[in-house]
Amino acid sequence: MQTLTNLLARPTQWLAALLLTLLLVLMPALALAAPTDAADAEAGRTTAEVTPDDASDTEQENAAETDVSDADKADETKTDDRPSDPIQVDNSVKLTLNSKKATFLGSEMEIDVAPFATNNTTMLPLRFIAQDILKADVDWDNSTNIVKVTKHGAGITIVLSSGKVYSDGQPYNMSVAPMVKDNRTLVPLRLITELMYCKVDYNKADQSITVTLPETLNVEPPVAAIEYLPATAGQTVEYTDKSVDPGGYAITEREWELIDAEGNTKTATSLYWLFYQKQGGDYTINYRVKNAYGVWSEPVSTAYHLEVNEKPEITRLEADQTKVDIGETVKIEYDLKNEDWEEITAVNFNYSWRDKDGDTVTKRGLPAAFFAAGKHTVTLSVQDAFGQWSDEAKLEFEVSDHVLATEAEYRFTNLNPGEIYLNIDKTNLNGLLAANAEKVTTQPVTLLDSNSPEKVNTPGLLYKDTVSGSATLHYHHLNNGTSPLNIYLIAHNETDKPITFTLGKTGYAGPSLDPMQVGYIETQNYLKSAYNGSKITLKPGEMCLLNSMQTAAVNPNTLQSALVDIETTGKLSVAVAAMNPGTDYKTYTTLAALPAVEPQTRGTYANAAYDIYIELDGSDAQKIMLGYPDSFSGKLNDYLISGTDAMTGAETYNKGNYGVIQRLHIKAAERTGILVNPRGAIFRGAILWNDELCLLSATGQIKTTQESVVAGVIEAGEEVTITYITPDGSDSPVLFVAIPEDQWNEY
């Protein structure tokens, strides 16, 4: 190896030699690297890596780009393109044996392969020095197996066949041959330190190595320059970045500081988020950039005016006629004024009238007709993407007492599934005769239901049991504690043989603050989902998450729900657990079981799917009762299913049949309209009408037992299948009301 004296004999080339030799050393190792490194180098990436010699001298080279000087901002920002004075960068590196963590320029970074000692020699990845620190150019010639490395005009040549490194015709030999680990080339660190005249300090106590280059780097700060395009509040503020670095180093980080007219200041690395939802007005934007050596530019200051976003305006709200009969169609139109580029995100129609008791009734939605005589008021407001609501526009209607069509006639003739049936006369639909169920059958589906404690105060095991064959897994839980929780649905093979199970239909919802909304979304997601068909095999002892898409933590006072169908070949354990965020779900077995809390229930229920067959003769309006204990007396021993709480062994009843799939097979002799009439205090759900999803209701929750939702019309002689699940968060009892066409004029 050429001695330091020989190198110093050429003082005019000392500095170039310093960097050159570093590259020389680095690249020989690279030259001897495995083909993987060659491929990386050919792709424009320097993958070589370096190593040290003495274990006692164990040393590592400088790390990648770091946050160097975050110098105090000048009192006056620069507005010209003249570079600041160079900044001295202490480019020392601190490493630790067998650790991938390194500190460079005061910032932490990670090495591909941790430095380690072998045969009294410390090995270090060449890539770490050549690419991350030196940022050298590497040219790999596969035809000759020769590697050339250049940096600032200096260069070295590595001949792979001989393992020699040449600089100015002088060969350099490494005391320990390079080695390959994890597809990275490693070389002795001592060689690099000798060639670069580095100071190396090794701390035996903590096995740390500090490598200090003989001179600090003089890095000229980059120069920030930026131009902003005009924008209106709500638009993205676009810009052209013209920042440059005098040394040719990459710009690695950008930072904006936004100051409003009141002097409030915010700083971020994204201009988008600084201006997100900002009102129009005058702002000051300070901008600075950082180069690959962690040196920040002086900030450049710009006075910026953000145009005011005008709220939308309803310029016209008109109807084809404002004096109408009961059941007469009205057509309402409107025009808006808003920024051309901005979307309208919400259109809010409401209509109101006074009922027979003199109370004002207000409903959400755009009315197609009115069903009570007197004055009706329609209001409209719209919201833009910036979140601003328009002023409310009003339209008055006078409705005569002449009945052109009853509500039932109108809604079943002008069918719009999911709209509210107002029941202006407040007819008690529960007073109708119950339709006769010809047959009620159960299906061999096991329901594993976790809904107690519905309010979860602490981490714990909520429910666990085994299922086999066809199963529906259901949970509905609220975080009632003070810290976030994750709710996990876990499949666990606790047998001594592999178990394969297949996913069927699935419905997930939450987290959300609204219990009814969670149940509404969960139900419709399940009903409209396709059969998944994915097969999962768990070896003995293995487990997996069945709700891996619900990774967001459930914050206090928010809920999460799920309905999941599976078909399993073996006795599969299924658990529902509440765990602290960041906790591995596979440790759920260490959790304490949480006790059930009334009135909600949990348990495992057999035969938890119903097929209910009903024939309507068309002689009268009838009701089909779901959710009542005596819904199908004489056809089922217990309609509300009973089971066992596997956590305690106690008998349990599913009050409301939550999680139970119920299919109504209804055949009508005459043309018949079907309403869904919830009987509890609050309700919002969904059904499948054959294969079509119908929301109950699309315009919000139903708050009165008189109101219903229009489900559909069964033609004479037709049979339809209605799939129903009691929605979580809603009250359970519900009526399906069948009204034959010849009686529509009575409702």
C-alpha cells in the first residue's frame, strides 16, 4: 500500500487525493462485490460498501444526508441570488458495532448492514460511504469487469478480476478481501481511514466508533427562490421552485412559514396544508430549502394575497306551480352562483307543514308531492367545497284539500324505494292483522355475537368461542374509556391440525361517533357485498385478523362494528378483543376476560339464519312482524334465538336477533306495496329487495312509529325475497306492511 508520506509528497494533490483515495478504497470493494452490486451500480445506484480493519479500531464512515445547521433565521430575509458565506460542516460519523443506527452531522440514519468485527477487522458497507456520504458517480463496465468512480473530477479504477485499485497508476491493496452480506459489499474500514487521514476513536465500553475527517467541509448554502401563482381560498396555491445549490447538491427538504395579518405563524413542509381552509386575505410566506449536507438557505420572503372565496348563492328557486292538490306532482328547479372551479358538496332540501294538531313538522329531502292541505314551505341551502353554506332560499306552496292521489297511491305508483312514507293521518300500522307464515325454516349457521360489554372501558377479551361449518361473526362495541383502543376480530387455530376457512359476505363500519350510523353502514355494506371466496389456511397455533382493514384506533366515545361470514373445515377459535394501539393482536390470549353488561348480550347461537315464507292473498292490508318474541308463534319454538355465553357458560338470549340473517320470501296474489315500519324509538337500516339494495331511509333516521319507508311493489303472482338484518344502533322491532293495490286509496 502506498504510504502516507508518498501521498503527502504531492501537496498540490493532497485534497484531491483525500477524496480520491476514499473513493479508491470504496470502489475496490465494490469491484469485488457480488453481481447484485454490479446490477445496482449499472442501474445508477452505488451499492458498494466499506469495512474497517482492526476490531479495536472499529470505525465507520460518514453517514447519509442529515439535518446540519438549522441556523437561526436572519432578521432580514434575502431577496437576491447571491450565495451566503460557506458553512463549516463537521462531517463526523458515529457508529456502533452490530447496530444499523448511525449519526451523521447530528442526525440519525440507518445503514443497510450493521458494522461488525471479523478476524480483528471491522467491516462496513461500501454503499454507506460511496453513495450516501460521497455521492460519487459509478460506471460499471460488465464487458471488462472494470469499475470507474469519479468525484469532482478525481477518479479511481477498480479491476474486478485482480482486485486491484488504481489511482494515478499506483495500486492499492486491501488487507482483508471484501465480502458480500445481504447483497451488499463490505470492506475494511481501516483502509479508508488511512487513505483519508481520518481520526478514528473507538470506545470499547459501548463499542462505538467515531470517524472524523481531517477537515470540515465548507458547504455554500443553497439559494431559495420561488414564484407563486394567484389563487382563491379553497384552491391549491401552486408555485414554481427556482431554488439552486451552488455546489450542485440536491435540494432535499423544503419549509414554508405562513404569517397571517394578525401575526399568527404556522410552519410546515407542505404549502398545501398551510393554506388548507385559510380565508382570503394578505399573508407573508417565508420559504427556505435544505441541501443534501443539511445546510439550510436563508429564507426568501413573499407578500401573497389569497383571493376571498365567496359563499355560494341560490339565484333561483322555482316550481312549475305553487298551488297544488294533495298528491299532485310538483317540479322544483334551482340555479346557483359559485366559483366555476369549485364543486357544490351538499344540497340540503327541507319541507315543513302544520299537522292536524297544529304542530310544525319538518322533513329532510325534496318533496315530489304534498299530502296535507294547507301551507307548505320548501327551503334549500347548498354548501361549497370550502365548507361555506349559502343563504337559505324559500318557496311557499298552497295545497288544497282536494285529493288527487293518496300518499300510498302516489308513492307506490311513482316508486322511489327508500323514501319516507309520512303517514299524515298517523294510522297505527301495528293494528293490522298479522300475515300468516306458511313456513319458517332455520339454517345451520352459527352466530358468534359480541355485543356485551357494548361500552368497553379497558383493554380485555370481549368474547371468544369456537365455530365450525357455516358461521356469521358479529360485533358492535363502543370505546367508553379515556384512551384509544383497537377492536380486533381474530381467527385462531388452537387445534393440532391445519384449518382452512373461506370468507363469505362481509360488512365493516366505523370508527364513528354515531351508533346508528355505524349500524346503518355496516348493514348496507354487508348486504351489498359479494361472496368473497378467499381461502385462508392456519397451521396449528397460527392466527390472523379478520378485520385487518379496520386498522384505525377507536377513539373514546366512538364505535366499530362488523358482520363477517365464514365457512370452516375445522373447529376454529374466534375472538373479539380490545387492545391498546401498537399491541400485537397475537398476544390477545394474555388479556383478562371482560364481564358482560346488561341489557346487551353476547353468545354463540346455533341455527341463526331464517327463511320465512309468506303468501299474501290480497284480501286486506297485513303486517309481518320481525323482532318480537311471538313473531312466528306455532312456526318456531323461539323466534328470538337463545344460546350460550361461552365466556361464562350461562344461557343467553339475543334480544332483537342482532346479527341474524332473515330472508322473507313473499308471494302476492294481487299487486301489493310494501312498507317498512320501525316500531322502536330510532331506526336506520337497509334491506335487499331481491338483489337490489334499499336504504331505510336514505334521507335520515326514522323517529316515529307512524312513519315508514317505501320498500317496493310486488306484482300479482310474483315472489320476492327480502333480506333483512336488525341494524346495530337501532331499535329492534319492525313491521313489513303489505297493502294491496285496491286499498292504496285508504292510506
